[in-house]
Amino acid sequence: MIKLVPTRTLRALHARLSEAETAAEAARASYERIVEWNCALVDSVDRAEEVSARLRAELCEATAGVARLEGELETLRAQSLLDTEDRQALRTLLRATRKQNARADRVFVLLRFGDLHSVHATRDAAEIAAEAEGAPRSGWFTPSTHGETPAPAAGVPWVIRPVPLGGTQ
């Protein structure tokens, strides 16, 4: 069976076929562009994830560094306060020492069998030094408490002798 189709209908069908082929070609081109964009987008997402992971690692390192530096800062602040307290204590000790040195009119020389052993600011300090060297508490002699040395200095194991300083008598 043969069907006769008018030319006008045939032309219309050919025109629609041409339009459909053009639309299909445009759709295929659009599809290829979308696939390219999708590939580019996937690459961009991959790079973004890599950058994000690297930035997260750097953030963790920076956070750890900040925590360490905060600890160091606290230590330095505490040290600064300690230094301030130490300086104040040193100033106080220095003032006390200067006052004692201003009043000191003599030193005490510790002799062992007539030879110079050490020099001390107080008699008590000289006694402590002699006892630290093994002198018995009664094994040494102080002329200021017993008058002059009864025997030559070389014959006495320990002697504490006051010596006037500078221009004092």
C-alpha cells in the first residue's frame, strides 16, 4: 500500500526533521559543554579540597603555635613579676648592706696558727667560719673578750682579731 503524501506535508516534515537535527546538534554541543564544565568543576572541587585540607593543617599548626606562645607568654609574665620581686628584694638587701657598711668601723680577721684564714664583717661570722673548718667551740681565741693573746699567735689554733678600718681608731 502506497500512501500519497502531499508535497506541502512532506516539506513540513523535512523542515521539522531539519529543525530536530539542528536542535539535537545544539543539545549535543550543550551536553559536551556541560561535560567539560563538569570536569572543570570536579577539578576545581578537588583542588579546593586539597587547599582546604592544607589550610586546615596550617590552622592546626598555627593554633598549636598560639597555644605554645601563650604558655611562653604566661611564663615570661610570671618571670617578669618574679624579676620585679627579685629586684625589690635585692634593693632592700643592698640598702641594708649599705647601712651596715656605713656603720662598719672594723673587720674581724680569722687566723689559724698565726696565718690569715679569712676576713669577716662580724665576729659571729668569723666564729661560724672557724667552726665550719672544724674548730671546737672553745678551740679559738678572741683578744677582745680575753685581753691580749697570752701566747704567740702561731701557738693558738684559732684567733679572731678585730682590725679597725680606714680612719677610725
